Amino acid sequence: MGKKITVLIVDDSAVVRQTLADILSSDHEIEVIGTASDPYIAADHIARMVPDVITLDVEMPRMDGITFLQKIMTQHPIPVVICSSLAETGSETALQAMQHGAVEIILKPRLGAKQFLEEAQIRICDAVKAAAAVRLKRRAAVPREIPPKLTADAILAKAKFGEEAMAKTTEKVVVVGASTGGTEALTDFLVSLPLDAPGIVIVQHMPENFTRAFAQRLDGICRISVKEAASNDTVIRGRALIAPGNFHLLLKRSGARYYVEVKEGPLVSRHRPSVDVLFRSAARYAGANAVGVIMTGMGDDGAHGMLEMKQAGAVTIAQDEESCVVFGMPKKAIELNAVDKVLPLSSIAGAVLREASH
């Protein structure tokens, strides 16, 4: 077995430190080499042994997590995964952390909720592996298959392609999936779009209570409007809808009108929201009227859904390896022959606009 990913846990709560240590230590590819109750103690640990990844709380005594993150990135860059409860009031702080170089945002475990802890274990371990992959420039190992890895069948049964999609509509719909590194990739993509861009539906792997602040931030800097999706929101020109954290997002159609449905359900491809769920719904209800984009991210969520979109007549685009933070999801889609075009991030917006105008 290869070298384990070493992790330093920094959190002022002893309960959270122990819970995170138990969760991470349960993965045979990860080793917790220390815990710290504040950044000063963490700095002492780092002086003795540099970890591959740091998990970092935001609100701590003596020095807050954002300040410590800035010091890490300027003095000794180490991949950082922010671990926060992400209450609504804290979401802007989490966004600030991403801007200062944090690789991922994950929720603190909610103690006493067995199902949540089981699901959090997958997300936390995957986030640490993704962070290690960013630093080491290698693809992290695929997570173990326990619990079972569900497909989009758990949310939306597979239909005969084109069965429910209109043969032709005047409007194209763009669906986008992203994970690790996706917040910045989506920002670059959406900022490049004109006011009359086609309607866009997005799944970005994010925790609950984080997506609304992310959408509001994008809405303030983009020419198009951006909002966290709610059930029955219409997909219209000049607007992007982002799946709310911890809920799946499906594209639906009523006549010539496209709209979205926010839906509860199990993890699909180890995620909720899942890109596979969105892409399958686009294959079913939009067919050849859709343009699909898969961006940077660890794992394979979205790859199989993108293949269904291509088989249904949609145009499919993947971000290239050079511009990805983690070349996992696009690589898997390419391997499945689900992709029509492989493009650098800077070229995706233009390609989407051209395909949507056909």
C-alpha cells in the first residue's frame, strides 16, 4: 500500500476533533498525525511534521481560521479543508476562505445523527483526498464501496432516450456539473456570459447553507442573474440556477417551458446534489435541446449522466486536464466516450454560446 495521506485537525472543540479523527482514521488511505485546539498549537505541529492536508475550523480562540489560512498560504502552502457548521451568518466567511485558497468546505458532523455521520464520513474523507490530490498533482484513490454507491436510478428511473423530450424547441438549456475547484471555475464561466445567455442549471458539490451565499456572490458580479434554485423555478435566458446543498436538482419540462425540481433522496454517486441526477433529467426532458458541461472535480459523478445526454442528442463539453484543479469527473466522462469537446476553461463559455445558438 502506498503512503497514507497525513492530516492535521485544527478545531477548538474537543468533541469535533475526536469525531473528525475517528472518521478520517477509519479510511485506510488517511492518517491523522495530530490535532490542535487553536492555530498556535497547529503551527507547533507543522514545525515538527508537515501534513499533506489540514482541516481547519473558522471560529477559534487566539487566532481565527481565516487569518491562519492566509498565513499558511503565504508562508508554507498546505492544502486546507475548512470544516465549519456553515450557519447562514457564516457562509460569507466560508466564501472568503475559498478566495484565500481553501480547497474544500465541509460540514462539521452533527453529533447523534447516525445517518448524517455515515454520509459525512464519505464527504469528509473524499474532501481530504481531493485536497491531497491538488497538492500532489495526482489523482486520489477511489473511495471504498461501503456503503453502496447509488446511481441516478435512486432518484429518477432511466427512460428511453427522447421519449419525453421535445424534438426541437426554440431555446437551449445548459446544464453544468462541478466539484473540487468548481467554485472558481464556475465563477470564471458565468462571469464570461452575456446578459442574454441561455438558461443554465448547475450542480456544484457544496454543503447545505453554502450555496445560497455562493449564488448571491455570483449574482453580484455576473451580468446574468444567479440564484439558489427552488422547486418550480423556470429556466429562462439570462439566469443560472444552482442546486441547494443537500438536495438533488432535476430539470423538468411542461410544454415548451423548462423548470427545475428540488428533491430529497439518498446520496447518488456519493453526492447530494448529484451531477448524474441533473444530467439524467436533462437527457430525459431536454434531449437534443441541451448542452452539458462537466468541470473540475474528484471522482466520477456526472460521467454516466453525460453519456446519457450524448446518447439523447445533446452536445457535451468537458474541461481539459490542464485547467482542472482535479481531473477526475471530466476524465471519467472522456473515458466513457461521453464527451464531444474537451476544452480549456477559458473556451467553455464561448463554445456553450455557439452550441446554444444553433
